[in-house]
Amino acid sequence: MLRRWSIGLIVAALAALAVAPAALAGPKGTDRPFKATMSGYAHWNVTAHCGEGPTTLTESPGNATHMGKIMSYWSHCPAEDRADDGFIKLVDARGFELHGYYDYGEEIDNADGSYTFRKLLVWDGGTGPYADAQGWAAVTYGVTPVFVEGCEFDWDDMDSVFACMDFTAYWPWWGTLEGRINM
């Protein structure tokens, strides 16, 4: 009798362990970690003003969990009166899109003149398997400015640095995403 109870408890425990991860994962067991890395270029659309300045556009290839190889498209508008300063679209190799939006976030000025930014992105649907996607990702990205050739500036005078930045050039850009997605 004790042996039957022991076997019954072991079977019940194994069944609970098999079901628990799916139950904790969210609806339909689809809540999962999400990571992506991208590298490309940022440029400015000086004719598409929003708020204080032009719209920043970024296009970059990369890789993302659950998507494979991707192409990312970012549109950033630094208007202070908006809660959604930027939009992102990730497109997988099949052409399906994952959409998200983010607010401005934290800026870090690096000693080499590059900038690193941290933001929180919210996933908000897409197409195909990403149509009902929800979740979030911490965004970290950096950009290295390109300067007008021959323009002189002083790193201690940010107005002179800004005046020498070439906003007609494509600036090297990299980014990472790390969070959760429910699809």
C-alpha cells in the first residue's frame, strides 16, 4: 500500500512539474525571453520636423530570438510633449513584422564622443505570428557622430560640438533589445 502511494505521489509530482512551466508562462504558454542585436546606421530626415528637431531614422540588420535574421527600422521624434517618442518595426526573413514604441529614456555621453541611450520599449502587435504580440524590452543603443570635415570644436563647449556634427551623413549605430514577448 505504501508503495502504491509513493508511486502515485511521484507520478503526480512529475505531472505537476510538466504542467507548471506552461501555466506560469502566460496565455497559451507563450511568454518567453526576447533578445536582439543590431548594427547599422542612423540618419536624419531634416524635412520631417517633430518638436525641436528632425526625425531620426535608423535601418539595421540583426538577429532576434524567435525571429532569426531581422531588419530593424526605427523612427525617432524627440518631441517632449509625446509619450511615444519612437517607433520600431522588426521584419523577419519571411516578411512578418513585430511593432513597438518607446519613450526618450536616458542619454549617456561617452568619452570618445559617442552616445549611448537606454529606453523601455513596449511590443504592440505586428503581422503574421506577431499580430497579437505583447511585451517589453529594455533598449540600449549607441551612435557615433560624424563631424563636418575641417570644423573645429571644443569638447567642453557642447554648442561648438553640436555645430560641427554632420547631420547629412549616416552615423554608425548599434543596438540591443532584452525583455519578454508574448505571442
